[in-house]
Amino acid sequence: MELAALLAIPLLGCAVLALLGHRRGAPEINGAFSLATLAAAAALTVRVIENGPLRLWQDQFFIDPLNVFLVALTAFVGFTTSLFSRPYMRVEREHGRLTAGSMRLYHSMFQMFMFTMLLALTTNNMGILWVAMEGATLATVLLVSLYRTAASLEAAWKYFILCGVGIAQALFGTILLYLAAEPVLGREGGALLWTQLDAIKGSLEPTVLSLAFVFLLVGYGTKVGLVPLHNWLPDAHAEGPTPISAVLSGLLLNVAIYAVVRCKVLVDGSLHTHFAGNLMMGFGLLSVGVAAFFLSRQRDIKRMFAYSSIEHMGIITFAFGMGGPMASFAGLLHMTVHSLTKSAIFFTVGHAVQKTGTQIMDDIRGLLGANPTIGWGLMLGSLAILGMPPFGVFASEFLILTTAMHEHPWATPILLVSLGVAFAAIFGKVQPMVFGETTARRLPHPPAILPVFVHLAAVLMLGLWIPPYLAEWYRQAAKFIG
Amino acid sequence: MNPAALTLQLLELVMALLLAPLLMGWVNQCRAWTQNRKAPPITQPFRLLAKLFEKDVVLAYNASSLFRFVPYMLFACMALVCVIVPVLSTDLPFSPAADVIALVGIFALARLFIALAGMDVGTAFGGLGSRREMLIGFLAEPALLMVFFTASLISRSTALPTIVESLAHREFVIYPSLAFAGVAFILVSLAENARIPVDNPTTHLELTMIHEAMILEYSGRHLALIEWAAALKLYAYFSLGFGLFFPWGIPQGTGVGNVAMALPALLLKLAAGGFLLALIETLSAKMRVFRAPEFLGMAFLLAVIGMLVHMLLEVPA
Amino acid sequence: MSALSALPLSGQIINLLAAVLLLISFAMLVQRRILSLIDLFAAQGAVLCLSTVLVAVTTGQRHLYFSAAITLVLKVVLLPWILHRLIRRLNVKWDVEGLINIPTTMLVGIVVVVVAFNLALPISQLAGTLTRPTLGIALATVLLAFLMMITRSKAVPQVIGFLSMENGLFFAATSATYGMPMVVEMGIALDVLIGMIIFGVFFFQIRTQFDSLDISHLEQLKEK
Amino acid sequence: MSLLSFTPNPLAWAVSIALAWGAVGLAGLAAPRNVGYVGRVLFPIGAVLAVGLAVVALSALGGAPQSVVLPIGLPQLPFHLRIDALSAFFLLLIGAVGAGISIYAAGYFRPGEGTPAGLQCLLYHVFLASMALVVMADDGYSFMVAWETMALSSFFLVTSDHRHAEVRRAGYLYLLVAHVGAIAILLAFGILQNGTGDYAFANMRAQHHGGAWAAAAFFLALFGFGAKAGLLPLHIWLPEAHPAAPSPVSAMMSGVMLKTAVYGFLRVAFDLLHATVWWWGVVVLAFGLSTALYGVIFSAVQSDMKRLLAYSSIENIGILFVGIGLAIVFHGFDMKVLAALAMTAALYHCLSHASFKSLLFLCTGAVLHATHERSLGKLGGLIHRMPWVAWLALIGVIASAGLPPLNGFVSEWLLLQSFLFTPQLPHGYIHMFMPLAAAGVVLTAALAGYVMVKFFGVIFLGQPREEKLDEARDAGTLERIGLVWLASLCVTLGLFPVQVIGMIDSATTLLVGRGLGKALDTRAWWLLAPISADRASYSPALFLIVIAIALALGFLGVRAFYHHRTRQGPPWGCGFPLLNPRMQDTAEGFGQPIREIFQPFFRMRRELPSPFDAQPRYRVTVEDHLWYWLYLPIAKAAEFGTRLVTPLQQGRIGIYLLYSFCTLLLLLMFVR
């Protein structure tokens, strides 16, 4: 019931906003739908807390500890993003950067995107997961080119082609998975249902699974933004409207990682080696390292934070690759805090960019003077994402690094250097933007500061105290991720 | 703390106050003789002090309270040193207050104050003198410490009475290391006491003066105290040197007989030492300020060699 | 030889069709003219449809008819028609200029095929299907399409490459497992259709923006 | 001690005080721009709390360790807090010194300067509280949280005047180095937990590590804590950040925060790793000694008073690490008493440096407020206008120069005493080289005297170098209270070493397994004789008494026998009549001999005037070689790294596809 609501509400929202999206009240409608989705997600979460994991509709959908918190997180960030997009998109519209049509497209596709995300998370069917992932690309690709500028068009094109091609590889991987499972489960046995696959993973053919995993990793890894498959990510983040950057970074990447992790569980069960983990660690380290070095070259603020997302995805991938209860726990925690922090950063960035009228960091100065809340938001957000305690990002990095130090000491110098370089780059750019004399101007709509600080407060809380049931989910999920 | 020891302590102080200017006079006499000049009387420094005490103090308009405080401080520091260094007996009640390291500290304290005083009025010479004085100071201190290190390695102590006792009252052994340390000590003493070849106590030539540059603005009783303190310092270095390298004649007890024996020995040693100082000053030429690091570096080197020699030859394997 | 003769006739025909598929893929890789490219794509779809029907007939897998129908509608009729219309509307009938010259492309293509065959060998032995030897060809088709996307500098051929890759995937699904479950097939088809529509939108947007469909205009976003 | 035992649970009290600091800070946000409220109400409350902390810490010093587990933190890793002798010692330091700085800060803030006072109040108290938590933390995670909170709050304090580019640069450098250091510490904890997943210090203590692992942990800790403390190659942030901060914050950072780094190092090296390998100590000692020399030499050539002090802090940290290194060497050879001696020296120096350096920084703050000048070239003669500050600064100067009878000398004396035992070390080379290190320490101390003469002489003595200095006003009442508090700390620590060492003995015992307590000659309360009175002794009290008597006698004697007539006149100056303030020795001039002698240490640029210049100018800039030899190459390497990755993102979609393609093929090959 809750699940039906969870999926139906955004779908309905998509339809409604396709009609009304250009009206004055559209942002509020958007917010209302997002709130309803959040309520449904909350209800679902409560139910899972009370009754434990669920399987619904002939096992086509399932809720387990791994995806329940992601569902809640997705609905939550979706809701706060809709709050943020309210003043943001109004300003964009009033500045004439967007037409009525594009407002309609934006609102409708925002809901569509939420639907695909939630579908990808809750479905038990690896095929549907693929369809939903592709759907998420399709829903956002036109949003990236919303401004119809040359750059946004280019970004959207690259996003579409690269993710399309990437995800095609994932389809091939899915086919191979099916190929491996079919002899065991039969055509009607639900050979693509993850729960079924998980149950029989020990008897899946290892060779096929390892090949399948390569395809799946390359496919979903493209969406995660793993180096060297990441090239679409900075462009798409930088050129789309900021709310979209926020949800791309905060949600889409998470869901892609989620898909990879689901696959990894199966492969590990079949291979009994550390093959999948090693691959993921390699990709993770490469992403962290390369992204860190990219950071210092950036001039565009959104682009920089996009690279930061790549870096963090690398850290998460590395953590899951390492495996073990501690590292997987940390990986899950990192997913949560990264998505909260990064979306908060994009919220402040959005306002800062609107205030100063530029995305070029050299031209943004003295936000603290122009608007202390935005300035502090950006400063604290950046410090949080850079792994400064007491924010939650630090908690997960602490666990990941200390575990790595013991289990894979060779990796730690890379991480040490990368984190140092990343810190130098991001902080060196954020500091003058926040401090110093101001260049900003007044805006007709007050900025949506609440989402920023709600996110940061949540991240702060996760650094100091993790609610017991959340910790329990993490632990259980970490247990079967292995 | 028995009264005899306390008396002896007082006696030692009074003797230092009296002997120090005399030693100055003696050195000046010897120098005059070696240079074929007619020598002033040995009591000349006393006359100088008396004259200065009689005179009015002329203070610069902008001299601060620190400026007036420093001469007394200087004098007190040197008095303290003289209380600590054993010359008549090793059983001194105030001696535990400071060992050789602390002694270096007292000298440094005095140096800090006089250097500050030199900067107080704000003349061109004062600052110059202060900086040179501090320069000599930081170069001399490590060398001095190395000397003390060698001495205290032999006696396993840094307390002066113990050092003296162990050298003077145990069976006689030749310590080659002490020879090196002794030479180093002489070099350091020359530098610390503003003597040729590092400084010239008799000149007021801008380019070369160090100690005199700092005290240019002093006059009257202040200057007298400073001069007296300088004499005390020289005396203290002499007695330190005797304590470390020629401790024979310094008794352990506090009896009258002991002291009676110690006094002539001290006078003899002072006379010889003073003559030696005059000889060195006559035979060498004042060097450039920036040669001082080499000079003191040499002292440091000698002290270190002394210490190594001690470790090599004198430590029973 | 004996293994080959043990195969039923339908299997042999499917093998033939697979070979044709590969041939078409190569042809697409080296084809310079855009209209011919679209035709080749349609032909590829037709072959695919044919082979699917054949498999369906041979094995009695009902849902494969449905898949074949979708293929026919989507990839033989609808998409080529849309593409033709687009080409006409956008008036872009120029010859395709590759980034790498054609002999080189072909050489690379052959290497890719060898790799694909070798990779597929162990897997196809596991597959319990009639069509399992063709898995290698499916993989080769996917990779050749990939190669084609890499080498083309214009938007339309790139999209055709993308669609061709989809074909290869479809073929792989058919050959390895007699197709995916119905829901998934439907979903994939939907995605392809929507994707195509979005491509169409893009063509117009790009064209409005740059006055051409040459994606070498789309190389401004980079690190300097 | 019975007087102090009214606190049944020091840990609870200490935690409450930390929380109360947080509350005081938050209260500052109620009226952020009301300087009267923030300054006259909140900061004094903070100061009282600090005194309370010191009292609590005193009572905890002798007591048994206490620990508590808080319900916050990570699920398997709640915050563990613990007070043992070592934490208590550092809490004492934080409380005692923090009290002086807080009360000074109460009078320091003026309206309209930089960040609103309320916000500063929040940051300042969070800073204090986090330092207290750092020394109480008993597991890796809470330690790191407190550690980085400390870094972060101090960063914001440093950049409170962020409108100046150089302040921003300083803050940036500071936080960067701090962060890299923090990651290293974190990795050290990663080793220490030894795969158990339990980060509580109790668990780490119980683990046994292989030689290489232990060494790795040790040197990671040395790197991490050294970065915070300002050990040699990582000191680069310190002379930038400390001067940039408002003076109370500089005082707090130099005086207290650097000590938390020392604490962390001691905790990891001795308590968790048990410091059993003697050559670790040699390395630490070498780093410490070079830091000390480097710091003091650079300090001597500075012409900005706060930079001068910052470099002097580097020097003192170096001396501290020399002591720690020596303790490790002795400990490694199982010479427990000597290790205790060296460790006592180090701990004593912690207290000493904390008190005199914060005193000096606060004095510069007063000067800065009165004159708005930091450059030594524009100060002078302030002893006339600011006698309070000047005389109190003199106490700090004497202490900082390591002169008797104040506290700086005690620690130095102890350190040299322990060096005297190094010839007994059972290892060739080491027992011969170690005494040379002692010479290095003495050289450092003597140079520190040089630096301090320059500092005090140029600022307070001589003639004012600028007109406006005549308007300078002395420090206000609250500021004076703070200064007097710290100065009296210096004096107390200087005069009663026996009592103080008795107090910190439990901390020493915890670290090296043995205190000086038994070895301490207790024949007389006034006599410090750490091994035996025959061996060496020092009595500052006696020392002071004799000097005081001699002073009084000299003064009274001169008056009694002669007269005290005094005339005023123009300065003599060898008869030169046209004296003006510009003819005084400048700060640069004072540093000149050092520049000459230690030329290879500096990267010096000189602009000499030509004989025909209408307006001759002389300029000399002194820079750090390490910046060019180490940091710029690192920056260049990072730059190179960026250039290396840049081609990855060169815009052409075909190439991007090629990456995916190649990745795919490569991985497929890899699987086969």
C-alpha cells in the first residue's frame, strides 16, 4: 500500500505537472507532491521498522535494510530539493532564462525522475532496475539542456550518449546474469529477481558471473561516475539547473552505486574470491585520485563540486570494494552523508550563483558579507564534504581510512595524497568566495535556506550520533554486502 | 646551615668585592709592564669607583626606570655568582642554589639586562653594542656548556662544590680532557669579559666597541656599579677557572685553619692568572666582530674534543 | 564439421543470419553515406526480426513472437522512418566523415571481433539454447557499434550506432536465453522509443544552436 | 591536596565545564554585536570556568583514572572520555593559561572589528572546549572529532579579519596542514586498532604490533602531531597563522593548542605504543633540535613582532620534542629514572611555554591595540606610555629567554641535566653525539635570549620611532588582570619547581613508568635536586632571595654612603648632538649578525641603494628555504598531477567513448 503510494504519487505528479507546470503555483504543487512522496516513504519506513523486510507483488518489489534507507533518503532529498527549487526556479523564470514550456518540462520531469529513482530502488527485478536506471537518464537529459545554451546542449548530449552507451553494457551484463541464472531457476522461476538470485548465488556459474560483473560495473559505473567513465558527469552537473545538479549528485549516483552493490553481492556469492571487490577498489582509488587532481583546475563552481562527487563516489566504491562489516557500514554511511551534504552544497551554490550572476569562482567573492547564511552554508558544507569533523562525512571517512590502513595499507598513501589535494583545491577556492569583500546583489526572492541547514544539521547529527534503527539497517545491509 | 659556614659565605662575598677591583688593577699593571709602560697603582680601580660614586648621575631625558634599575641588578647578579663559586671552601650554604648550568644562566641574565639597558636611551651606539654583546653571548654559551660538560663528566656532577672536591680531594689523576677544556674556557672567558681579542675594554672606538657601547649613557654611581660588576665578573671567571682546573688549595671544611690555607693559594692563583691575561691581551690584536664566531667556534671545538677525549681515554671500559 | 552438421537446419539458418548481422555491422562501420546507413540499420533490424521469428518457431517460445513484432515495428519501420524524416527535415544528407580512416577502422573492427568471439566462447558453451554459438556475434555487434560511435563525428551516425548497439543486445538476449522476461522487454522497448524521441528533440536543438549536426561543435566543455 | 578533594568526580566536572563553555559560547549569539555583554559578562564567566577546570585538574592529577562512555558517537564506537594523570596535566595547563587569556580577552574586544564579538565568543569557547575534550578523549573517533573541531574553530578565529588577503592565505595554509596532519593521525589510529574494529584507547593499549607496524604508527603520529605542533618541515603554517589571528587567539594557539599536539604525541607514543624503540627517540630528537634551531634563527630576523613570537614558539616546540626524544631514547634503553627526568623537563616546558608565550602574545595584543602597529620598525619607547605592559612583558621575556629564576630556565635546566647522562647510553655513536645535541639546545637558548632582547628592546625601549606612539595608552583593567595572572604563573612555576614537579609526577609516571618523586631529593622544599644534591641542584627561591638582598644592599648602600643626586640631560651618544629616533638600531639591524652567521639558512634578497640614489632605500627580505625546497615542489607536483589528468577531459565525445570501450575490453581481458 505504502509502496503503491510511493510509486504512484510521483507518477501522478509527473502527469499533473506536465499540464500545470508553467503556472504560478507549480513550484508549490511540486513541493506538495514531493512532500506526499516523503510521507509515503516515511510510512513505508515505519512499516519496515515494525514488520521487518517486505516483499510485495509476487516478489517483484522488495524492501530490505539496504534499500529502505535509500528510499527514505531519496524521498527526503527530493522534498528538500523541491523546496529549494521553488525560489530558485522563480528567479530563473523572472530573469528570463526559462520559458513557460521549460518550467513545465522541469517540474514534470523532476517528478518523473523521482519515480524512476524510487522504482530502481524498490524493484526486485534486475531487468526493471536497468529500465529504471535508463529511465532516470531519460528523465534528466532534457533537464540538463533546459537552458538551451550551447554548453548545456553539449553537456546533455554527452550525458545522453555516454550514459546510454554505458547502460547498454549494463544490459549486456544483465543478460549474462539471466543466462547464468536461467538454468538454475528456470524461465518462470524469476531468474532476474534479486532475492531469488541471492538465494542460489552459490550455484551460479562463476565465469559468466565474472564477465557479467565486468559489463555491469562498466555500465552502472558510468552512471556512478567512476574514472575513466566519468566524463559526462562534470558537464551535466555544471550546465543543468542547480536543483538538477543537486539530485544528480545526491541521488542518481547513489542509486547507481546501489545497483553496483546489488550485483557485487551476487558475484561474490558465486565466485568466492575477492574479484569484484578488487575491481571496485581499483576503480574507487582511480576515481579518488584523478578527481582530486581535477579539482584544482576548476573555475566553475558547480563543475568543481561535480568532481568532488566523483571523488566521493570513488571513496564509496573503494569502501564497498574493501568489504567487511566495517567498510561496508562506512560505505553506506558515506552514501547517506555525501548525498545530504552535496545536495546542501548545491543548494547554497545555486543561490550564490544567482546572487552573483556567475558560476565562475573568481568572480564570486565575499558571500559572508552579502548573505551570511549562504556564506556560512557554503563554508560549512564544503568543510563537511572535505571530511571535517564533527560532520558525518568524517565519520565514514574515519572508518574507511582506518580500515584501509589495516587491510590495504598500500592504498592509504593514494587516499592520503588525494584527500590532501582535494582539500587544498576545494578549500582554496571556497574560502575566498565566502570571505572577503562582497560582489553579490539582492534577489527578489528570499533564498531557501532551510533545506541547507536541515541537511547540514542531519549530517552533523550523523557525525555524532547515528539513530539506532539506522545503524541497525546499516549493519544488516553491511552483513549481506559482505 | 651552621653559623660558621654562613660567616665563611659572607667572608667570601666581602673578599670578592674587595679582590675584584684589585684584580682589575693587577691586570692593568701587568699589561702596562709587558707593554713597557709605567703602571698605575694597583688600587687605581678603587679610586675610579670612588670618584664615580661621588659624581652626579646625568640621565638622558628619555631614560626609563629600567635604565636605572639595571646597574643594581647587574651588581646583584655578580654578587650572587661570587657567593656560589667556591674559593675558600666547598662547604658553602648558598652553593646549592645554582650549579654550573645555573651559573651560565645568571651570566646570561646579567647580559640580558645590560643589553636592554644599552637599548634604552635609543642612541645609535647603544643598540649596536647590545646586539654585539648578545652575539658574543650566544656564541660563547654552547662552548662554555661543553667545558662544563667535560668537567662534570669527570666528577659526575654539575654542582660546583662536588666538582672541586672530586678534583682536589681524590687521588691525583691526569685528565687530558681538562687541558682541552681549559683552553676552551680561556677563550670563552676572554670573550665573555670583553677582553682582547674580542673586545677592547679601554677603547671607545665606534667600530669595535661592544661592552663600552652599551654603557655609554651611564654615569656617576650607576657607572660605578657597572664597572664594579664587570670586575666581579672577571673575578668570578677566574675563580671558576680555578675551581674547574686548578682546585688545589680549596679546602672542604670551614675551619679557620682551612681558610687561612686557602687564601694565599687563591692570591697566588689570581696573580698568575692576571698576569697570563695581561700577556694574552698584549700578544694578540683585537679582531673584527665577525671573526668572533670563528674564535668561539674554535673554543667550542676544543671543548668538544675535550669531551670526546674524556670518553675515549678516561672512562674505564 | 560434425558439430555443425549435428545442428538442425533452423539452427544453421540462424547461424547464417547471425553472420549476415555481423556483416551488416561491418558495413555500417565503414559506410560513408548517411542514408545508406539508415537503410543498413533497417536491414539489421529485419535480420534480427527474422532470426527471432525463426528461434520462436523452432523452440516454441511464444513471447519471442511478440519480441519479433516489437523489433519489426520499432527497428525496421518506425525508427528508420523517423530517421529519414529527420534527415529530410534537417536537410543533412552529407557524407559521413569518420575520425579515423576506414581501413584502420576495419582492422580494429576485426581485432574486436576476434576478441569478442574468444570472450563469448566459454559462455556460449554454458548456454542451453539452440542459438548459443551466436552469442559471440552478438557481442561483436555490440562492440562494433561501440566502435562506430567512437569513430563518427556527426550526431546522426552516432545515434544509429547507439541503436545498432541496442540491436546487438537484443540479439544477445535472444541467442543466449531466448529473450528476457516480458516486462523487461517491454521496458527496454519503451526506453528505446523514448530515447529516440529525445534524440529527435536533440537534433533540432543542436541544429538550432549550431546550424549543423556536426558534433565537433560539441567539444567546448573541457578542462583547459 | 585534601583541600582540593571536594570534587568527587573530576571527570564529570571537567565535562560539565567543557559543556558550560559551549553554552557560554552559544549565549554570545544572543547579542552578537553587543561588545559590553559579550566582553564584560561572557568572557569573565569563561575565565572563571577555566579556573574551575584548573582546580578540577589539580585534584585529578593524583587520583586514579576515571572514565565514562557517552551515548553519542558511532554505533559501535561511542565517545569514551577518561581523565588520567596525563589528561589532568594538560587540563591543568588549559585551565590555568586559558583563564588568563579569557580574562584578557574580556577587555580586548572592541566594537566594529572583524567578525561580530558574539560569534568570536562562540568560536573561542568552542575552541577551549574542544581542547579540553581532546585531552579527555579516550578513543580514536572522539579524539579526532575534538581534534578537528579544535582546528576548525581556531581556523575561524584566525580568519576573523578575513577581509585581508594575507589573513585568508594564512588560514588556508593552516587548515590545510592541519587537515593533512589529521589524516595521518587517523591512519595511525588505523594501525593501532590492529584490525579489531575497536578504536577505544584501552583496546589500542592492549594490542601488540609488529616492529614495522609500530614504527609506521609512530611516525604517522609524529607527522600528524608534528604538523599541528609546527615541527620542522611542517612548521610553515605557524608563522603565518599565529600573527594573523587576534592576539588572545594567537596566545591561545601558541600557548595552549600547540600543547595539545604534544599531548597527542605523548599519548600515542608512550601510552598506546609504549615507546620501546630507542632509535625513534633519536629521530624525534633530531627533528626537535633542528626545529628549535630553525625556529630561533628565523625568529631573530623577523621584523613583525607577532611573527617573531610565532617563530619563537616553533623553537620552543623543538625544545619540547628534544626532551620527548631524549625520554624515548632513555626509555628504549630501559633507563627509567633518566627517562623520567627528560620527560619531566618536557612536561615542565609545556607549562612554561604555555604561560610565557601567551603572556608575550597578549602583550603584543596590547601594543597592537594601542598603536595599530605590528612592525617592529615602527615601534619603540613604549615603556614610558605602557609601563604595565612593559614590565609584565619583561617577565615574559626573561622566562622566554630561559633565564633564572623564572620558569623557562627550570625546564631547560632539567633538560640539560638529562643530557648530562647521555654518555651513559649503552650505544656507540649515540653516547658521543648526544652531548652535542645539548650544545644545540644551549645555542638555541642563548639565541632565544638574543631574540628576546630584540623583541623587548625594540618595542619598549629607545625612542618612539613614530609620532603616533605618543598617544599609546596602557592596557585596560581586565587586560592587566589577564597579564598579571599569566606573569604570576611564570613566577610561580619558576620559583617552586619542586612542588610543581611533585604535582606532575603522576603524569610522568604514567608515561615512562617511573616518576622523579622517589629520586627527587626532598631534603629541602626549596631545593630542586632531581637525582641527588651532590649531583646537581638548583634553588630558584634562594637564588631570588640572594639577588634581592644584594639588590637592596647595593641600593641602600649607595644611598647611605654617597648620595642620590640625579640630573637630566640630553643623551650623550659619544657627543653626537643631532640624535633622532631613526638613528636607533632597527629590528633588521638587530637581526643582521644572525643573517650573516646563519646565511645558508635563509633565502635572502637584498636591495642595496646605489651611491647616486636620490631617495636611497635599503630593503631586505628573508624567506624560508623550505618553502622553496619542499612546499613549492609539492605544489608543482600537484600542479603536474592536474596537468596529467587534464587530457582525460578534453571534450571530444568519441574519445570519451573510447575510454569506456578500452576500459571494457581491458577488464574483459583481465577476467579471462
